[in-house]
Amino acid sequence: MEIIKPGTRINFVKFRSIALGVSILVIAVSVISFFKPGPNMGIDFAGGEEMEVEFNDPIEISRLRSAIEALPVGDVKVQKVGEGEDNTYLLRMEELKTSIEEVDKESSEKDSAKGASGKTAAAVKDKLSSTFGDGSYTILKTDYVGPRVGRELRNKGVMAIVAAMGLILVYITLRFEFRYALGAVIALVHDVLITTGAFIVTGREFNLAIIAALLTIVGYSLNDTIVTFDRIRENVRRLRRVEYKEMINISINEVLSRTLLTSTTTFITVMFLFFIGSGVIKDFAFALLVGIVIGTYSSIFVASSFIIWWEGLRAGKRTTATAAADKQKV
Amino acid sequence: MERNLKYRIILVLVVLVVALVSLVPTFYYDYKAGNSKLPGWWQNSSILPANHLNLGLDLQGGMDLVVSVDVEEALIKELQHFRQSVKDFFKDKNIDYEKVELMPKEKLVEVTYPDHDSMVAGNNFIRDAFPTFRMKEGLNTLGPQYGLKDQDAAELKSRTVEQIRNIMARRINAFGLQEPEIALQGQDRIRLQLPGATNPERVKENITRTAKLDFMLVEGIGQSKQFVEEQTETPPAGFTLVTWRNPTETGQSLQCYINSQQLADIGIGENAVLPPSYRLALGTENMEGVQREVCYLLRQDLAVSGANLQDARPRFTSDQPGGGAVVSFTLNTKGARKFGKLTGEHVGERLAIVLEGRVESAPNIQSQITYRGQIEGSFSPQEAMDLSTVLRSGALEVGINIEEERTVGASLGADAVRNGKVAIFWGLLVVVVFMVIYYHGAGLLADMALVLNMIFIMAALSLLGATLTLPGIAGIVLTVGMAVDANVLIFERVREELRTGKTPQASIEAGYAKALWTILDANITTLIAALVLLQWGTGPIKGFAVTLALGIVSSLFTAIVVTRVVYDIKFRSKKRKSSLSIGIKFQPVAQGRKR
């Protein structure tokens, strides 16, 4: 079977201005979404307490919500988990506050951290028992992250993505050329920004797993980009007589079949993860799904467009359009 | 080429056999019961792998806790001690001073002298008496400031953390959990990974309370029943079995053989359950140069709590035979009264230092001790340091903060494993079918490589002793989708070569050769991302990075080496040289033969 027939010449390069416009627009939306509505930080980064509770019998969510809200635990979020049959709820709280801490904020950070974890969970348990009865529920999961750790994890997460990109820049520069490396990294930034934006717009929660997903997207999207670049590098030698833009277009078309094939198999498997998984894994799979689509798009349009643009700049400087192609390093 | 092929076939077979063998312990492991059902001859073998696939806490249920130790507080305590000692010693030695003040923010102690001479005398004295301190600010003034040397401050901090870790480990062991892990993380943190911990509140309460240290009289000595049974079948002559029921919920009860004569002296008969005024405790004792596990019978009702201990320090003196070290300690008023009574009435007997229910040391009482005492023995400097650390831990009030806590119930973890298996199964099925439809025979080969990949990843996880986490399962699912990529790259190349009219064999050779660096470049960059993640991530995320990295390496191996071997074997027979099933029609013009 062949989806992309040999000799296919879709003129991707022609659409690069439109693609540029679309990319800039989507990135703009993503960047705006950083500020409004702003990222929905999970407890990994914001700190706080999260509990997953399963009830034996169906309960009213409003009753659960008002029970938890009655506790001095700051902002409360109550959310149903899974299908209609499961009586499982996710409770998210800030830390249990006592009146003393309210007064003395400065010294409270340390004190509140000391016992907050145990106390918040215990307070919630007491409340659940008194509202719904002892033994009517099971705590499936408790997560607590202190404010200090939350801050650290956030910084480290961003650092990890930046470090990965830096190392990749170095590797591609060594194996290819600097402009290829720059093109690849610009495509990566593009992918990460848009995936993050999609995450914010759909109101999904940022946590450690999402940073992992973003890093995976970095690796994955790069896979596609490198395969395309590799072909461009090869064709620079092979197709000396062909105009630079055309050569790039041929290269993209030649690897198109592979690009689509791998993206499809990966997309399908991650889709199973998305439909079967729940909670963090569902969000993780969502990020990957968006990333796979954007990554495939960016390796076709963004990364190679950059190479063409850079080449145009160079050629413009020298004012000889053909000289550049001859001087390609290999 | 031919000879080379032989080695490659051997390589593939060896890797496959190692992988399959290393998966055996996982298949024979009962995850519910937490024990291995491997036959004995396998377990006793030293060559065969014994590691089963570890499931992360998020899959098997349990508790993951990160606590931080307030090391600054330990530093302040050290300075407070220094300040007090300086005052005491200056009075003793008639060195004039105006005041000695603690500066908690700067972590310094400022001594104000009335004149130059006393300043010089004071400086000299401090330099000699406190080798770990040095003058940090205020050189050549009448108000110099002293602080711990940087190296000593760092050591104090790390010792404090280590000490708290040890105490926690001891308490956690009392819970009888399977394979708890308690590790230092960074400079001031301790990470506790407790699979199967079901009551997080109780665990937290237990590890954050201060250490319990007691001084108790030794009434008898012997060996634990368990120890005797492991060593010899028969109980030792002249010893009697007694039982102690631990009144606390978490503690373990003990049965020991204690010297019959010593038991008779205090009126305890055979096979008796100890009255509440006595208890048993284990410890190690140096007997004729050998460290041996011994059981102590202790007088519980006369115990003096270590909370009354103000301080304990190692002292290195030349008075001791062999230049040994002693541990000196001071008690508060209440402690001094009780301690004085206990030691005064029992000179010549042994006093056990019991930390968290275990005897750390049991020196002889040589004379009555009230406010100050010292423990002599043939201590090495290290031993003296350790013992004083143990003693201080009774008064250990360094704050412990819970920084991070993740508890997962066992049922939720089991659900996650089930869902993960389902996702992997369907993902595999769809990709396998898809590859066969698209590449026909070659697709089948890629599918074989994919299945091998799964086996290799699992095998490598078991062999490395790595842990499979929920994100790790996600990593495997992702690998299912991405692992075929290397084969797709090769097959697409082969197709291109076939279209140019090359023979199947030549196309395969060219296809593999040309795709090689593309595959490597593309995968090394993904590997970079995975390694960054491995370096940065903790717990579950690390699990994801591990499976992702293993998936990349193993897919490189299967695509570049394994599938190639299959083609090389195929092309050895002349008949089949001109046929290749890769999902396209082609006409090999070079050889002029039709398929």
C-alpha cells in the first residue's frame, strides 16, 4: 500500500506564508492565554492538597462541595472523576489554615508546612465521616505538595525544557549546521508554545506529567524535523541544478510518506491512552496528541520555511541567487 | 559479510535469551502476596537473575514522602552550646569579657572584650579549645565574631540529616512494610518510599516525633529466640526463655533466652511473660573482638528519659589509655536528680542507652553521676562521635517539615495497571495490523521487531532494577507507536531504491545504509530529551524517562540489527534473492528478471 504515491509534489513551500500567518496567530492566542485565563496550575506547582475519594453509594456533589468548603482550607475544587457509575470525586484544597497563621503570614510559611499535610487530610476525613458516615467512603489517593517544593518543581521543569533545547541545538549544530539547529529549535518552541496554549485554553491542569509530555513532544517533533533536514542535506548535493525552494519542497515530499505514517501510528496508540486512561494520564495523552499534530505540521512548514528564509537572507546579501546553493556545505 | 552475519545472528540470539531469562522472575512473582514463586534451584543460583519487575508506588499503592530537616536549627543549637561553653570557660580561666551574644541571623557568636589583652587571651583560648570554630568577622577589634568553620558547619548539617534518617529508618522498620526505601535527597531532605503503607497519618506521626532515648539498668543478658534458632537448634544451657509483650501498637514483641541465674536474682521464673517493670531490647555487643547480636533484660520503671539530657560531646583526651576518646554529657536539674539516684544505688552495674527500643551501648556505672558524666570505653574517635550523636538525639528537637506527600491506594494502582495493559494491547494490535496492510511481509517483520521491543524493555527494566510507574506505562504505549518509525524509515528508503530499479538485495542494502544516520540523528535527539528528563525528574516522571530511553535504544537495536539479520538470512538462498514483500510492485530492471 502507498498513501503518498512516489513523485508526489505537493507545493508546501507555496503555502509557507499562509502557514506563517496561521502559526503566528495561534502562538499569539497561546501567549495571550498565558495571561488570561492563565495556566491552571496543579498542586505539583502551586502546592496544596489533593484527595481522590470513592463513595460506596451515590452522593450529591453539592453536598460534598459545601461540606469541604465549610473547612478553612482555602480555595476548594470538587470534581467528579470517571464515568457516571463511579462515585469517585477529586477534592483539591489549599492548606488547612488556623487563625494564628492568618495574622502572622511571615512566620507562618514554615509552621504551616510542618503539619499541614497530615492535618488537612485528617480534617477532610473527619468532615466526610461526619457528613456521610464512617466507612461510607475510601480515600484512593492523597497528594500533598508544600509551597517550597512546588516552586522548585516549577523552576526545574522550565529549566529541563530549556536545557533539552540547548543540548539539541548543540547536537544538530554538530551534525548539521547552525541554521538547521536554529530552525529545529524554532519549530520546537513553536510546538511547545502551542501545546501549552491548547492546554490552557481547554482548562487542563499543569503538573509534572505535563512537563514530561512537553519534553517528549520536543523529542518527537524533532524526530520529524531531523528526518526532513537529513533529506534536505542529501538533496543539496543531489539536486544542484534545482532552485533552492524547489529542492526543499522535493525533500519534504520525499519524506512525507514516512512522516505521516509514523505520526499516524503514534497518534493511534496515544489515542488509546487518552480514551482508556484517566486523570493525569488522560491529560498527558492529550498533550501528546496535540503535540504530535503540531509537531508534524511544524516539521513540514516551520522548520524548512526558516531554512528558506535564512537562505534568502544570505543570497540577498550576496545578491547572487545561485551562488548560495553551490556553496552548501555538506 | 557472511562471517559477519554469523556473529550478528549469535548476538541477536544471546540478547533474546538473556531478555527472556530475565523476565522469568517477573512471571513467577506474586505481586499481591509480595513473594517470589520461583523454584528453589533458580533462587539459589548465583547466575540466574532474581530481580522481578518493580512496580512504582503509583501502581502498587503506598506512600511517597519527602521531608526536610531544619538544619539551620541544628546550627543554632551548636552555637548556643558554644556560647554557653565560652562563658563557662572564661569564668573558669579568668578571662575578662563583657558579653557573649548569639547572632542567629549571621550564625555567629560575638564576644565583647574590655581590653586588648583579654581579647588576645580569649582568641587563643577559643582557637585551642574549639577546633571547629574560627573567627569570622571583627578581626583586630574588641568584638570579634566566631562561627563554625565552613567544612564543620556542612558536616554538622549532613550529620544531623543522616541521624534523622537513621531514626526514621528504624521507626519505619517497625511497621514491617515490604522493601521500604529511605534515602537522602539533596542537602536537607529525606525521601521515604513506603510501598503498601496504608495509614499515612500514622506513618507521618511516627516519623516526625522526636527520638525516644532512655537510660535503663541492665538486669540480664542473653540472646533472642530468633537468633538462637537461626544459629543452633537447641537452646543454650543455663538460659531461660522469657517473653516480653510490647504494649505499643506498632512495636514488635520479643522472646529471648536470658541467663537463668540473673533471672532468678530478680525472681522471674521459667517461660514467664515479663512484668511491666521489665522489658527486652536487642543490641550488638563486642565480645572477644566479634560483634554479636545480644538481648538485654532491662529495668523499665527506673528509666531516666533522654529528654533530660542537655548535651553530649565526644572528648579526645590523652589521659585515656591508647589516646582514646570519651563521651561527656550534661543533664538538666530534673535529670540530674533522677540520674544521681539511679547511678548512686547501682554502682558497678551496667546502664543501657536505649534509643528507639534498641540498646546502643551498655557501659558500666563507675560512680554516681549527677549533672555531668562521661562514658568511657575503648572508643575510637568515630565511635565516640557516633555515640554522642545517639545521646543528643534524645534531645533532638530539630524541626521536620513535610514537603511532599503522595499516597496511592492499592485499588487505584491495580486499576492503572489494568488500564495500561489494555492500552498497550489495543495500541499494539492496531499498529501491527496497520504495518502488515501497509508493508505486507516487511510489515510483519517490523511487527516482530515491535514485539521484541516490548520484551526487551520489560527485560531491561527488570535487569536494571528500575521501577515501572504509571507514566512509565504511558512511555511504553508511546514506544509502541514510535518504535516502528525506524523500520518505516528503512522501508521507505528500500522502496525508493526498488523504484530506481535495483534488485531487492541491493535495495535492502542501500536502504539500511542510507537510513542509518537519519535514524541515529532522529533518535539521539529524542534520547537527549529523555536523558534530561531522567536527570531532572523524580519518582513517576523518572519512570517515564527510563521507559522512553529504553524504548529508543531497543527500537534502534531491533530495527538496525534484528530485522537486517532476517533479510540477510533470506538473501543467502539464491532462489529468494529476487523477491521482496514490502507492499509495492516493482520491476527489478538491473537483473531483468520478473517476480
